[in-house]
Amino acid sequence: MYVGEILKSLDRVPSGVPGLDDIIGGGFLPGRVYLITGPPGSGKTTMGVQFLVEGARNGEKGVFVSLVEDPRIILQDMLRYNFGLLGYVKSKTITFHDLGRILLRAEYRLTWNELFNSILQIINEEGVKRAVVDSFTSMEHLVKDPENKRWALGRFIRALQELETTTLITSEMLQGDAYTDEHYLVDGVLVIHHFMRNYQMVRALQVLKMRGVPHDSNLKRIRFTDEGIRVYNEAPF
Ligand SMILES: Nc1ncnc2c1ncn2[C@@H]1O[C@H](COP(=O)(O)OP(=O)(O)OP(=O)(O)O)[C@@H](O)[C@H]1O
Ligand SMILES: [Mg+2]
């Protein structure tokens, strides 16, 4: 690696999630791959879209690759936030891609490698700076060769890191302490937690890992707002 490249790696990619950059030293590292994991309805897709919108504000092209859900429905839900997503979709600065259509077709199962290559083809398009892959869980049941996951995932993440695109992958959290291959292979992991406290749902975010970046791993309170998720630099309780 040349010195210029090392210096370039000090650049940061703002996350688009208010308050998050403050606890990860200014933002994500360009070209790296990150995982957002959390329980159902915790804001994984929302944070992914906030990340793309942040780039679009600066003219950066972004792609949203949906693995299971119909992207039209995701888009419909995301348009309820006030982050001006529609304009970026109309101008094609942000594009939504539907891989679920292929994955869910019962008569034709993809291998992990075919699936990852299809994702890479979308992300590798000219000028794409930010990508979101939503969501990774349950894929084991939809692919032809579940036993090849770790190997194929390792190759996929390596290929992503060679692109100039910064990628967020979302996944569902099955158990708080059950780590999957994704957790070990990616460059950083953000975990969304929720707790019941006096009959109230309290949400919090933890930076579980962030390679190459000094960060605060304590639980931070998060809230849904009309502008998406916001992180507060305070303990949830
Ligand atoms: N202004 C808002 N607009 C839309 N959704 C909102 C808003 N405020 C809060 N929400 C909540 O956001 C949640 C959806 O978040 P999101 O879809 O990002 O979560 P997720 O973790 O991706 O969920 P899933 O596991 O179902 O994919 C909804 O449960 C909804 O109650
Ligand atoms: Mg989602």
C-alpha cells in the first residue's frame, strides 16, 4: 500500500445517522463493509436508507439491494420519513434492486456464490459509492449450498473491500450472544438492542466492533424520529 492510499484511508464516510459519527470517530472508513444487526422493527432498514440519503445529498450514487422484501414496499415505508428520499429515487441517485424475486423462486435455487455475484454485479456499477444489502438472515434456507456460506461470504466481503464502495449489510439478530460468520468477517458491527422498562420500549445501539477506529462501545440511547434514527451520546437508562 502506498502512503497516499494509507492517508486516504483516514477519510471518513458520514453515516447519515445523527449522533452516530460522534461515537465512531467521524464516520465509516471508505470502501469497508459494515453490519447492522438487530431485532425485528429495530431500524436496520431505516439506518441503511439514511446512509444512502447522506451520500445522495453530496451527489454520491447509492444502491439498495433487497434480498427478500419487495423493494417497492420498502420504498413506500421509507417515504414516510422526511429525508427527501423520493427526489433521489427519481433522479436515480439512489436505486432499489430486487433480488428477492430470484431468491424466493422455488424451482430455482442459487448457490451462495451465484447470489453474491449477483449482488456484486449491482454494486460494481460505475460510480456507486454506497451500497446497502438488506437483509442477510434466512438466506440459508433459500440457497442451494448452505454448507458453503463461510467460504463464499469471505470471498464476497473481500471482493466488496476491493471496490471503492462503502457497504452496509443488515441482518436479523437471532440471539444476543450468538455470533455468525458475518460478525467476524466484516470491518464493523453495530448492534441495535431493545429493552422493556416500566412497560416502555427503550432502544439502544452498541458499536460491537469497528476495525481501525477508536470508538465508544457503551450502549447509547437511540430514538426513531421523522428524520430516521437518531443516536444520543447517553446511556439508555
Ligand atoms: N416516522 C416513521 N416512519 C416510519 N416508520 C417509523 C417512523 N417512526 C418510527 N417508525 C418505526 O420504524 C419501524 C421500522 O423500522 P425498520 O423497517 O427500519 O426496521 P427493521 O429493523 O428494518 O425491521 P425488519 O426487521 O422488519 O426488517 C417500524 O416498526 C415503525 O414503527
Ligand atoms: Mg428491515
